[in-house]
Amino acid sequence: MRYLLISLFLAGAAPAMAQTAPAGAEKDIRLQTPEELNRTAAGLEQALLTQPDNVELHVKLGFTYTRLGKADEAQRSFESAARLDPKKAIAHYMLGLIYEKKGFKDRAIASWKACLETAAEQHLRDTAIKHLNHLSHQ
């Protein structure tokens, strides 16, 4: 279920991310090969050296790492985004998924609550509610 949610979310989020990615990320990340994803990650990491407070770069890097299956790196990127912009609902959403997958129930609950409090998009709010209900019955 969690993998399905991540896949569904990435399917909807990737087109917007691909529009502003650094050089080497011309293609939608859903269509990139692992080699292309690694180049995209390297470009985003390079961009963050000069723009460490750029929340969008941290989010894009988090999604790129998610596609690469690098949960620890994705977690760090989304944590940076959430720390820089506590109202960045998508960062809390992705952290909720990551923490839940890793078995960090308390962190997952906190992330889902933050997502629910900050998300304007109804689908993010609906998913946060479902996950909070699921976690409260464990």
C-alpha cells in the first residue's frame, strides 16, 4: 500500500518537478533511467551548494532520491525542506510515508499531522487523514 501511494504521488508530482530541474534533468523523472536520475541528483546537489536555503531544490532532490530507492537520502532532503519551510506540506507528506515505511510511528504521526495542518490540496489532506487513522489503530 505504501509503495502504491508513493508511486501514485510521484506520478502526479513529477511533471511539475521536471519543468524546473537543473541541467541533466530534461526528462520527467518518471521516465529517467537510473543513470539519468543519478545525474539529476548530482545536478541538484551541486545547485544546493550555492543555494542551500532553496526549499524547492531540496524537495526535487528528495523525489529524485525516492525514485532511486535511496530512502535515507530522500528523508534528509525532505527534512531539510520541512525545516526551511515548516508550511511545505509536500515535505511533511513524503516524510510521513518514509517514516511510516521505516517503522518510526511517532515521527510518521507528527509528519502526517503537519501535512494535514499545512496542505491546501485535498488529496494530500485525505491521505494524511487515512494514514493518521491507520496509525492510531496500530
